[in-house]
Amino acid sequence: MEFAAAVTVKTTPERAFDYFADHHHVAEVLEGVSRWDPIGEQTGGIGARYRVEMVALGLPLRNVLRLNRWRRPHEIGWISESGLVKQEGGFTFTKVAPGSVKIGLRIAYEPPASVIGAAVARRLEGMVRRRLERALERIRESLET
């Protein structure tokens, strides 16, 4: 399953990239994410790893994510190394006009293999989409103030 959303923000691609290059901001804007902590000393760039926790349908989900894309000021992306739900995703930053950037957020995941996993994923679809849209609005508010 894949979810994507985008928002246009009055800022530069560099400023938007730098905002997300600081891992502290991720849990602030992604609803349901309670933890996005670096594992080891590397906190940015390709290869940085994070312990991530989120809650979905009242269930805690834990993953270890590794950054696999890091092109300033264009994109930051990750893949899962472990966890019940295999996922990958990222942010893209595209200049759309002088002083404006389109920030895209995409998350793709594979529910646990079973009919129950697929049924749960379908129930989560609307909630995940709403969370992404709200996250992008919080991003806009943070970057435009």
C-alpha cells in the first residue's frame, strides 16, 4: 500500500530540507510517531539509522529505519531494516516558484502477510492518509513562521 501527499510552502528547498535533516522534527509533525531516535552517532546522511515507534489502531509498531536517499536540497528517504511492517518512504523538495517549494511525503508499506494483515491495512488507509495531510499542514505552519 502506498500513500502520498504534498503541500506548497513559502520557503526555499534548502530550508525545507534542513528542517527534516534534523531528526527531531519528524516526530513533531508525523502524528502517531512517538519516537524517531538515532541509533549510533550518525544522525543524518545515507546510512543513518533510527529506532521508530508509532501507534496504529492502538497497537505500538516498532521499526528500525535506515536513510537510503539524501540529496540536499532534493530528497530524504528511508527503508525499514526490521519491524512487523516493511516500509519505505521519504520527503521530496521541489522548487515551484521563487520563494516556494512543494514538499512531498510518500510512505509505502507492506502489511504483515495474511488476510488479517490486509484487512487491518485497509482499515488504516483513511487514518494514515489524514495523518499525512495533517502532517503537511503542520510542516507548512512550522516553515512559514
